[in-house]
Amino acid sequence: SQTFDTVAGQSYTVNYFVTAQQGAGPQSTLVEALNGATVLGSVTESIPGFGAGESFHWFAGPSLTFSATGSSSTLRFTDTSNGGAAAGTNWALDGVTVSGQVAAIPEPSTYGLMLAGLGVLGFVARRKNKT
């Protein structure tokens, strides 16, 4: 699992890649986004086996989209492979990305620059009116 900063009310999308590493049995994973013990969203995936002649192949997992409810969220990847056929299996995870739609919050200097620009425009407009 991994905890990261979020903004409450903003949407985030998680993408990742998985591959079977060993064993031929059915392999699966559960991906969850959490705020503490509260599940914000989840997806499950059956990890595909290799095609004929393949010994390694990364597969894009299904995207997980969730809406944050606090200043931090946790991603958890759980191996849900079970049963006798899954004994001795192992999968790998890579390329985890989180993208969000965070609203930009202007820096105080941006407001100062904007006010200075408006002041200059007002000065120029007033000067033109006097002539």
C-alpha cells in the first residue's frame, strides 16, 4: 500500500501494469483506494496468462477512479488468487500512476502581479482621458 496527499472532493485516476511471474494457475488482484478504513473505490482483475510462446508480458490493469474525501488517500493492491490451482503463482506490479484533477490555487504573488497590471491599465486609461 502507499499513502499520498489528495484534495477532498477532487477526482483521481489510478493506472498500473501487472504480469504473471510464475505458476500457471489463476491469478487475481484487488485494487482499492481508501481514506482510513473507508473504501473510496475498488477494481478487481484476473491477471491474464501468457500467450503461446510468451514468457513475459505486462498487461494494463483496469483504471480505478475515486473521489478523495480527505487530505490523504491510500492505494492498496491485494493478491486475491485463491484455491489449489493458484498455489505457487506469483504476479508483479509496475508503472503505477495517479493523475488528478486538482484545481489550481494562485500564489499570492500572482494576485500582486494582477493588481499591479490593473493599476497600470487604470493609470494609462486616466492619462488618455486628460488629453
